[in-house]
Amino acid sequence: MSCLEMPRSPVPDFLGASERAFNDATAMQPRAPAVVPADARNGARVKTQDVQPEGVYRPNFNFLTPNMRSPEYVQMSTAAAITLGLMGGYMHRTSCTRCLNLLLTYPEGCRANCAYCGLARHREAERNYADRNFIRVDWPAVPYDQVIDIVAAGGDRGRFHRMCISMITHPRSDDDTRIVLRKWVERVRHVPVSILSNPTTMTRLDVQELKNIGADIFTVALDACNRDVFDRTRGSGVQSPHSWDKYWEILHAAAEIFGPERFGAHLIVGMGESDRDVLTQVQTVRDLGGHSHMFAFFPERGSLMDHLPPVPRPQWRRIQLARYLIDYRSHRLEQMRFDANGTLIDFGLPQDEIDAVIDAGTAFRTSGCPGKEADDISACDRPYGDSPPRDIASYPFRLNRNDIRKARRQIDAGMSSTSAAAATVSRSK
């Protein structure tokens, strides 16, 4: 999230590849997870050495990670740490993030093994949990009481519109989320809280309790846009415990308990699904009363998919635009047209209406839980969480005219190529 680049092994540069209309399912296959040595499992090295933490910990692979646990410690995004003054650095074209993203942390780490995630269990052999990168950056660990003290005293200078507690798959995650939430709402009343949930360990009662304590919005990181992609990237295909049906069970519970406009689902574009698959989930969530928070697939360093290409920009832009039309302009999936491959070829609106939405630029901003600016502008701006600054996928700030022209060119390129392909198929028939 900072423009400061971390030392990293190179990731293939696919950003200039214009020949791909979408990432085909057959090509988007994760590597198989390797066997983790017994002495590295479940945070064994950290727990055995038991180095005690002292204040803020910045990830460093040169010495052993301290034994830090939630709720006493939480990790936060690099952007949040810069905004709070806990780390130096700067962010390209923006001075802060408007969401304080907090991540529960334990030596054992997340017990899931999602193929696209830097926090996955298979990395136990490579890096201790608190040293792992996630959505392209490091996440420093901070005493939670220190975080509350800073924000309660106005140390964020009013820049945070929202706080988000990100759960992980861990036996303590549900109980500790309640503790973290309760301490926050008791002391920080001016910054509402979202929950990024872990459905695998949750029941309907857990969802209700978080609402009762004071959570404002509840989200489910569905991520995969169809059952096959889910199983392949975060279920049995990578020895991970998550299931499509369980995630939807908790999402339905959130819709009923939190109510319209107070819940959402994360979706990642570019992992082998079609445009129709993505937008079907968007429409389903909208029909339940919620919103979809979109992420562009980008190969996370150290993940089981770090050798694969990011989502092509033309596909990403048309999906961003279509999602915005469904979520905020009352447009419907049934009014759009798709080719035989499920690729979007017609938004189903007059061109002048589409042009007006493109010119506003909001459709191409980071999507997530709303902030104080407008219902369709996210507080969770995740600066450069799904792309490098040199080729922005989700804009964490208001687009200027050059940004809008670039987005329009990318949409036009994608729609013209898919329309041409559809015409070719039609003539061949």
C-alpha cells in the first residue's frame, strides 16, 4: 500500500499482455502446496523461542518473529500505519487511507490455505505468520491498546472513516473478534466498525452477537465467483477447510441480521471465471440487499498463484462498470448481453448513459464499505492492494481526466475485441 517497494523476488510482468480477453480457467491453476516440515507447523518456531514483543513490530525476515497474539496485538496495513504515523513512507497521489484495516494475528497464523493469499498456511515453511505479505504489502503488528489510544485521542486527524476487523481461520478468531470489537466501541464512537468475517468457524449466533456488540457492517470474503473456482483456490483443491455452501450460509445470515445496505461480499476478478459468473454473484448479492466489493486478481508474492497473470485491464474495467450499474444504478444483469463464453458484450444501456457513468469515474474507484463522503465511495480504499501504482486497478482517490480517459480506452478495447469475437462466432454459425 505504500509506494515504498519491499525487497521481493520478481513476479512475472503480464500487465502489457493485450492478447488475453480473460484469464481462462484451464490456465489459472494453482501450484500444489508443499509439505511443511513438522518443526515449522502451527507457529512452532515462534512459540518455542517465545521472544516477547516490545511495541510496534515491523516485519523483518532477519530475526525471529516475536510471540504476538490477538487481542493484545493486531496487525495493520502499511497504509494504516503510515496514516497513524507509526511508519514512515508515502502513498502515490494520496496522503492517507480512510479505513483502519486491522488483522487478527497469532503465531499459528491462518489455518486456511487459499491459493491466492500471502497469509496461507503453506507458507509456514517459508515465513512466520506476522512476517508474511498480504495484498502486496507488509502488515506491522501493534499493541491494540496503543491503536485505540491514538485514534481515541484524535491521532488520525479525522482521516479514518471506518475501522475493519479482519478475521482469520483460527480457533481463537471468533472470541477475540468480539473482544477487539467491544473495546473499540466502548472508546471510539466516531469511527464505525466493519467485520471481514471467517464463515468457516462461524454460526448464525456469532453473526448476531457481533451485531449486538456494535458492528456496523458485516462482509464475507467469498472471493471466488463460482463453485469450481472456490473449490480449486480455497477449498479441497488446496487442502483448505473452506466451503462454498458455508460461506453462502453466513452471507444469508448477515443479510437477515444486519439488513439492507449493511452487508457485502468480496469478489476477485480474474481467477478463471467468466464475466457472467462475476456479475451473477453481484446481482445475487444486490437482490439480497447488499453490495459487492471488487478486487482485481494480482499474483501475490509467495502465494500458490504468484506465477499466474493478473486480470486483463479491459475485462477488469468492464466488470467494474457493470458492477457499479447493478449496485448503484438499479440496472440488472438480465439487461446485459454475453457471448457464448460468458464475456460481457453489451451493457444494455444507451451509450450516453454509459458515457456519463464513465465520466464520473466513481465506478473505477476501490469498492468496499462506505465512508462519510457518499454511499458509492468506499472508506476501504486499500491503496494499491491489487495493482502497482504504475498501472492502477482500483483507484484509491478521485480520478482525474487522464485517469478517466485511460479507463475509457481500456473499456473500449475490451468491448470492441469481444464484439468482434462474437461477430466471428455468429458468422461461423
